[in-house]
Amino acid sequence: DILFARDRELSRFIGINTAPLFQSRLYIVLRKDDPLAHKEIISYSDLDGRTFMIGGTSSPEMIPVQNRIIERSKVKTINCPDHDTALLNVATGRGVVLSPGFANDHTNEFAWIPFDCTERCNCVLGWHKGDERVSTRYFIELCQAAYTHADSILL
């Protein structure tokens, strides 16, 4: 069994090995017809006058960024219980949301524009400490190599 997760999610468990996979940057998710959808990077001031969605499922890496957006930008906020509800609100034009890049399903339904911040979500693979199979190690190495070559496209 191998699990994809953020490093913070697995750090509390004993009996789990982890291997770094990639650092996922944070994006502003918006409709493709939004004027900001053509920017290369979105800054705090770009969000002035927008409705910004925040949720209870935000990762620890995202919370300080969300707080800075609320403090520095002139935004209204909407609370969303989960990522799917936030995306539904984006689709209906109710607002924009901050999301880690690994949540992008690459359906091309939304614009995912990098947000101007240094925070990243550390993504890892986790597996049982007792699993010393060569095939497990080989699979992890293949995944790491694939993400090393694809990070500029996917992350």
C-alpha cells in the first residue's frame, strides 16, 4: 500500500515511511472567462473587489496565505465547507478560491493561476515501514523521477 499525502498528514503516524515527491504551489482558481485568467501570476492587489472563498478544510500551509489575502486585499469572503463546494461557487461566478496545485484535475474547466506567495504544500508518498520490497522502492523512485521532470507543467 502506497499513499499520496501532504507530509503533515503522515507525520503523526508511526510505522510509516515517507519519500518526498514534490512541492505544490498555491493557485487562485477562477472561471476561464475571468479577466485574471490570462495573467501569469496573481497578486494580492489583483483580488481587490473580489469575493474570496475560504473553507474549513484548508491545509495549514494555506491558512496564513488566506489570512494575508483577507488582510491585504479588499475582498468579501464566503465560507465553503469543502473544495467541491468552492469549485461550484467558482463555476457559478460567486468568487475565487485558493487551492494547492495537486487538487487540479486538469479537466480545463477552470483557470488555475499561480498566486504570488512562497508557501508550498510538501507532497509525499507514504508506505508501511515493514515493506522492504524492491518493487515498492522502484515504484517510489519512478514516481519521484516523473514528478521531477513534470513539475513545471503540473505543479
